[in-house]
Amino acid sequence: MKIMKLLENVSVKGVLNFSDIDIDHIAADSRDVRNNTLFVCLTGENADGHDYALQARDKGAVALVTTRRLDIDLPQFVVDNTRQALAIIAGNFYEHPAERMKMITIVGTNGKTSTAEILSEIFLFAGRKVATIGTLGYKVGRERTAGTLTTPDPIELHRRLSDFCKAGVEYVFAEASAHAIYYDKLAGIRANATIFTNLTQDHLDFFKTMEEYAKTKLSYFTLSNTALSIVNSDDAYGVKLLAAHKVPAVSYGIDNPADVFAIDVAEDESGLSFTVNAFDRIENIATPLRGRFNVYNVMAAISASMYFGIELSVIAKALESMPTVPGRFQTYEVKGRKVVIDFAHTPDGLRNLLSDIAEGGGRVLTVFGCGGDRDHSKRPLMGAIAAKYSDYVIVTNDNPRSEEESAIAKDIVRGMPEDTLCEVVLDRENAIRRAFDLSENGDTVVIAGKGHEDYMEIKGKKIPYSDREVLQKLTR
């Protein structure tokens, strides 16, 4: 592809050594460079791609996209924002696959993965060809492949979208993380609709304040990014989105007025049931999904599904047979105890999970930890929440990364009242075994934080580990 074709819609403010050469490959990592590559110099927290431009040239790069002039004898295209430029270039390189499918993006702190999975099941039931991108990796139909980021970097993202097109996919449900929005990973893609789930504390290690975190999330909701917003009207930031009127909106909720709302919400061991009024159409909903928070995820999915032409009665039938979402409120019976594995790793997520379980009666024993090298301020908050809704708390590891494990545990315990029944068992498998030793028939053991993850990240290494596999050992 000619380089000027690649640079369509990129705001170039300066050109050096111009030549409209052929490009066979694009890269933003010098290790990925090969012959006839356009190398985009990104500036990150720990490295500056401009410092690797010479290395890229020596490996076969034939042109550069930069933010400043470099003393290198290659064509250079200078822009203000190379991250935004990379996203647009990637879309051009793969011939705009997002425009050949319906794109539904999902923005929010909690519920993105569950909402994407619910949408996928509804659309599959309705006979549509779908794919998902998110925390669980990639999925075409029901076939999954692994991924590393909630929202992939632009080159990988557009490559995957191109593959989806070739596979005949009609609808893509993509989680849009706060980091992806901040780094313009989705620049050049205009979604057909965007769901806003909620906004609560997370990622303050990066964004520093809730104001900056919220500003980043909400900045996505412009007409250049999406044609429609589907907004949780019970969330304070959702109310702000609806009041801003920047994008045509559909609302869903339980407590506040909404276009799609639920009444008579009930929950038992078989799952959730409620009556939904969706754009003045009424249907009884029953689903094996658990937790009041999933009522919101289901209503978000109902709103989007109806917008794209799926009848409410068909949606209701799809939800009846909806499988559980991997690592989200997955329940097991082990040695007379009910066990719940869930990905809850934010204060709001843990509160939603534990408050729902506590309402069911019986003792609750909670095993959880907090990730290292992440927001320190949420640790005591999560400690307080665990103490409030649990009869016994065991604080353990959850991806300590480069931090000392005991220091993370101390931060968590600091938020608990002095009379909390709590202990620290840093080895996560032993912590789960300890919870079983302390529990009795009829108790619920909650294992929170890792959900679907199959590793423990310690000192730069990902060591194989799975909460589910620990449970399997306990049943032997």
C-alpha cells in the first residue's frame, strides 16, 4: 500500500524526505519491524519509540511517523499525536474492517465483559454472526482465543477485525477500557452504538483522581466516536451523560426513569427474574445469571439488541438458556459449601457481589486480595467492604506484581474494623483451603478478584494458577 494511502485522515503537520513508497507492514515496536515497514514512534511511560527509530531503519523500516524531526535519512511524517495516528493508519492498512460490520463498544468500570457475553448469546440465538473483544480475549461465535489486553493495541485490533470480516462476522461487541480511550486506540472507528455500564473507582494508580478517570471515560461519548449511547440512568455519571445530550441516547435502569426498566426483581438459586418494560413492550425475563448487578447488564443488552432489530420475545428466550460468564458469579457446590468465583476487583464490584450473597442468608467467608502496582487507595476500601458483608475474611495474593505481598495485605487490613474476624494467608491456594477448613455445611465461600484468570503475576513472571483448579483439587 502506498504511504499516502496509509496516511489518509491523519493530521500531518510536517514532512521530511518525502517519497510515496510502498508499505508492506506497520509497526510500533522495533522488534516487530521487517522489510518495507512504516514505523510509528510512540512515547510511553518507560520508553520512547523515537529512540528506536535507527534500530527500526536497520531492520527494514522505510518510513517513520514521529512527533519531531529525527536525524535519519528516511521519509518522516510529523504529527502531534502518534498514538492517534497509529490507530488511523492501522484502520487504513486493513482497509477499514470496522466499517464493514456493526460495532458495539462497551464503556464502564464494571460489567463490560458480562454485557458483551450476554449480547453475544442473544445475537447468536437470533441467528446473527458475532464476535467479541475484551478481557476474556477474542471470540467468534463460541470459539475463544486468548488475548492480553481488554482493548488490543490498534494494529492487533484492526488485524483481528479484518479476520472477523473474513469469517463473515456481522456484529462485534468490544470492551473499551479507560486506558484504550486515553491512548486513542479506537481513533478512526465510529461505533454504531456504545453502552455505558457504570463508573466507580478504579485505575487511580494511572489516572490519579476520580475526576480524571471519569473525564477520560466520558470523553468517548462524542458523535465522532459513536452514533448512539445506551446509558445506565441509575449511575451518577450516566445521569451526567444523559444530561449532556452530546450523543443520541437510550437509557436503562431500575430506580430512575428510563426507556428500558425492570420491576419485580427477584433472585434465587436458579438465577434472576424480573419484568422488563422496554420501549413500552413488556416481557417476563428469567435467566440463570446471578446478582442484582446483572439485571443492569441484561437490560443494557436488551436495549442494544432491540435497537438492532431483535424482538423482545426472542431476547427473553435467549436469556433463559444463557450460560454463566467465565469467572463472573460462577457457583459451585463443594463438600456441602456453596462456592462463588468472581472477578470482582474494585470496591464497587466487591460490594455488589458480597451484598447480594449476604442477602441469601448463611455465613459468608471471603477470600480476596488486591493487585500490586495498582491503585493503593482502593485496598482499605475493599477491606472495609469485605468486613461489612462477610462473617470471616481471608486476605491473600492477587497478582502482587513487583510489590511485596505482605505490604498489600496490610493496606487491605487497614480498612477493616478492629473486631473483624480476619487472617492473612498469602499463598492463595492455602487461603482457599483455610476458608474450607473454617466453613461448615450451608456456608458460602467467596473467592474474589481473579475470576477467569489462569495465572498469578509475581515479580515480572506469570505463574500458572487458577481458582477453579484449586476447587477441583478440593473435590478429589
